[in-house]
Amino acid sequence: MCGRYATTADPATLSAELDALDETGGGADGNAGAANFNVAPTTQVFAVVARHDRENPDDPVTRRIRRMRWGLVPPFAKEVGKSAPLFNARSESVATKPSFAHPLRYQRCLVPMDGWYEWQVEPTPDGKIAKVPYYMSPEDGSRICMAGLWAVWRDPKNPDAAPLVSTTILTADSVAQLRNVHERMPLILPPERWDAWLDPDSLGHPDLIRPSLDAVSSIAVRRVSPKVNSVRNNGPELLVPDDGSGEQMALL
């Protein structure tokens, strides 16, 4: 699974790196460009889509950076917040799940990030067990993009309210060195797959929903501070390697 990640790029940086239009609009919270080292579900995140221009639908598609709620809300949902957020979608079954089947065909996206966190349960010297966080990111410090889906939800009780745009990240069975951390991993899409994945004129590419061994081979794994266990903590210190000599967060 992928339930926490880090991202440091602002929309202008992503726009240049991904050759995309910035359609984030500055963000309703006035914090659109801030780095987030502890992104959690229900947070507003950046996602990349490819769409035709509404005024000129015959023009070629253009990549666009948009803000979305992390945790997909399907259009048929009656309300938001009553169930667990759909922040991950299993790639093996995504085509058959009602919440994901339509987005898989028509609304695919990329979710850029610097890296993501996973936890292992390990014993402590005093005989307890602790949640130990690990951070996965490219060795060269480059950014990665995960395969995602997005959806638009409109409040049936308030037709005049602004629509909610949300996203989910696809996951797959872990491969290579990532198997040592967790059985699941987010589905990293290498650049050569981006255009085909985003293409709004196609109905999806099942062959793209598979791990890229080349993309995974560049991922380094390091133990980091247990401060990341709390979403209240947020800063670059969360990414500093931790040898485990400090205090870990014990599980009750």
C-alpha cells in the first residue's frame, strides 16, 4: 500500500519538468506551493492529467497539473467522509471494482512525488514492538510519478457546490528490493509510459498496469525518524536517515 508520501515540488517546477499547464489556481488554502513531507489521505495533492481544450476539442491533448483530494470519491457516492478514503487501488482488480472501473477507462492520472513511506513492525530492546518507518525514493534524488485514477463528485444535496475532484494511487505486488519492506508498493510509471497512460482518447492499457523493474531498480530504501508516524509532524527532518538508536513509537 501507499498511505504516506513526500513531495517538494511546487506547480511551477512540475509544470517545467512535465511540460504541463499549471491549472492549480493557487489553491483554496493558499498553500499550493508548500513542500509536504508527510502527505496523508484526504490531503489536497498535485496530479497530472492530459485533456483536450474545452474550447478546441480537436486540438492535441495537453498535460495539466491539477489539485485533487487524495482519496477517490466515486460519482455515485451519496456523501463524503462516511467511509474510509479510497487512497489506493489494487492494480490486479481495478478494472472490476465499481469505484475504479470508469476512471480506469476515462480518467487516468499521474501522482508526482519525491518518495513514499512504509512501516515494519519490529521488536524493541524492552520486549515491546514498534512501528518502524522506511522511506523509498530514487537514489539520484529525481522525482517519480505513480499511476493514478481520478474522479469528479458532485454533492447531490447541494447542486450549487463546487465539484470535488479526487484521486487514488494504484498499487501492485512489490518486486526486487522493495519486497523486503512491504508486500505492496505504489505503481511507478516510467516516463515512456506516461503519454499512453494519460491519453484520454484511449480506453486504458492493461499492459501498462505492471511494475517496471527498471524504475524500481533505482529506488533506495532507508530507515527514517519515527516522527513521521504522526501526521502532525512535517518537515525535511522526516527524511533524515535513522539508525534506530533513538526512541521508537511502541505499539500498545
